Amino acid sequence: MEFSLKDKQNNHLRTIELSEALFGREVRGDLLTRMVNYQLAKRRSGTASTKGRSEVRGGGKKPYRQKGTGNARQGTIRAPQFRTGGIVFGPLPRSYAHKMDKKERRLALMTALSAKHAASEMIIVENLAMAEIKTKMMRTVLMAMDAEKSALIIVAEADRSVELSARNLPGVKVLRLEGINTYDLLAHEKVIMTEDAVKRLEERLT
């Protein structure tokens, strides 16, 4: 697959070859949905906690006598029907994570990359390194690519100038290659990758 390599001003430099196994797959919405649900479920803290009637404080004394008051009989003010009583079937700390095969997760990542390629929402640049750490310079680069509103920038390795220049831009996120994931690919309108990142990604997944 041929693809246009751009510079930071979004000008065509040359044509490069992309792996069809990585960027030319059939887009499977069912697989992408499962992968997004897998990632979001794994992020949940699962710390919500409530107390049952045996855990709340107090309630050792019978609130009033069994008969003669005209009220329903009660044994404790910590029963669920009272305002200060225990919670019935309330949430408890738990993990929301569920299993998904490694092969499926890998296939979902390749499918997300193919989806971005098919939708013409992927840009490959030769280099993104900045002469100095300037948010304004990064915004200018993104505006040239029509990606200033929502962009995921993927670099091959740690690049302090790129990461710090994009840090304060809303809707823009920088990921190193090892952090690439399906959710972030789909959550941003444009995906901007460096040429080196693409080469390493093809080595890793194909």
C-alpha cells in the first residue's frame, strides 16, 4: 500500500509503502466495540462500597415495644427500611475487568489502524521534533494538518520537545509507541504518526 509522507507543514515529501496486513484490514465494528468495552471496564476503580444492616453502627436496642403502639413491629432501627439503616444489595468493591484473548486485542489494534487509514484520518510525518518546547509551534503544526481540535500523536520513543509542546493543547494527546491502544485511536479524529513509529509498529505487529 502506498501512502504519502508529509513534513511538518503538511507538504508531500515522498511516497512510502505500508503493510496491508496492518493498515488494509476489513473494519470489524463488533471487534472494536468489544475492545473499547474491555479497556474502559479495566480502567474502572471498582471502589464503590456500602454497608449492610449488620455493618452499620447502632441498632442494638428494640426501638419500641412489640405491641400496642399501632406501628409495625420493628426489631432494630438499622433495618433497610429506616433512613439510617443498612443498604440492601448495595455495591461492594470489585473488579470490572473481563478477559479478552491477546490475539483478539492485537487484531483490534490493527483493525483500528485500518479504520483510520480507510477514513483518511491518518497522517504520517517524517519527523515531529521541535527546535524548542513551544505550545504555539505545536499548534501551528497541527493547524497545518487540520488536526488542532482532536489529534493523537504517536512517536517511536520518548521525545520531550513533542510531549511538552502538546501537553497543554486540549484534545491533543501524545503516546509513545509502547502505549498505542485501540481506544485512543478511535477517540481522536486524526492520528499523526512519525515514519519511525510506523516502521517499528509494522515490525512489532506483522
